Amino acid sequence: MKMKTLLLSVFIVAIFASCSTSQNVNNTQMETKVLVKTTKGDITIKLYNETESHKTNFVKLVEENYFDGLLFHRVIEGFMAQAGDPDSRDASATARLGSGGPGYTIAAEICPKFYHKKGALSAARTGDQGNPTRRSSGSQFYMVTGKVMSNQELDQLEKQAHTQFTDEQRADYTTIGGTPFLDGQYSVFGEVVEGMEVLEAIEKVEKGSGDRPKEDVKIISMEIVK
């Protein structure tokens, strides 16, 4: 049976799950970067050492060429660009996408220090109702574009979510932007370090049904870089 479509919730949930035992990782180890070649240009992302399970899985899939030929199948301007559905490879224009995966999920690694600033790399997942522990998709991910927020908007989000943004979060959300209402709900496991203009170009493409780009935006290949 296929997983239910992996949609990103826009509702605010204030629970911050603890980082997994991977927080004991030696964070002085060399960081891992991945070059994502797309039909819109190249994006380089770095993977966080602290979210070890997500990092290890992503590297494994990259080395297996799992992502090659897959589409950015769901793109919402001012929000995010989502990819990683194996069913999107060579998909017809009318195919329903967003429910594919490698046949497994990953335990959540939701670390408060990693949040949804612009450029954040995070794992998609099914909703809380059928996934109360917020396990991540084994392959689907999204890159945050988001929007710049005002301090007043962040104040309101704090009241609604019964949480508090750090000074660092506020600085990012009020300058480069992001999607703060997703914090604490999804496992952020990396970020864009080069090629933000490519991500911005992807988010601006014309979309059709299901927020799928009318002209396919494809991942040509991914490779680990130093």
C-alpha cells in the first residue's frame, strides 16, 4: 500500500521533540555537502552531523543515484520546493505524485537548534493523525523558501504555539525569511549553502494542479562533494 500523500501542514504545533541520540555525535567531524544538479541550475546543500540518521540515509540514497531523474513535484512560492518521490521519475503530466518512497520511514530528529529559515532542508512526512511520532519519509524532502516575517507576526506565532523564538531565529526570520510555523514539526537536517538563486527560480515557475510545475523541474543528479 502506498503512503498517503506527503503534504506539509501549515498549522502550528508547539511541541519540540528532542534530538535523537545522534546529538552525541562528534560535531567536529567534517561536514558533508551534496551537489544537486537540476534543470534550473546547481544547488549545494550541507547535511547536519547532529541529525545522523537523516544524514546517513540521504548520503546512501545519493550514492545509489536514487534521486537522479526525480521531479520537484510540489512547489509553492513563498513556502517551499518538494522532491524525492520515486514515482515522479518519467511521470506523465496527469500523474498524481507525492505518495512514493523507498518503503521505509526514519525516526524524527527534531532539534530546536535547526529551524525553518530560508534554505533549510527538511524531511517531508505524513500527518500527525496517522504518524504521531512524526517519522520522516525515507526519501521525500523539501527546501524552504518562505517569506520575511515581522516581529509582530513572530510575537503572534509565539502566543499561538506557546513557544519562544531565539534571537537567532528572529534575526533570520525578519531578514532572510522562512516558515517558522513549521518549527518543531519536521526534521530539519541540512541547509542550502550555494545556489539559493536556483531555489528561488524553482519556486517562481508556473504551477498547475497539485502545485506541480507545468514544465518539469528535474533533479539531473546528486553527488557528494568535499
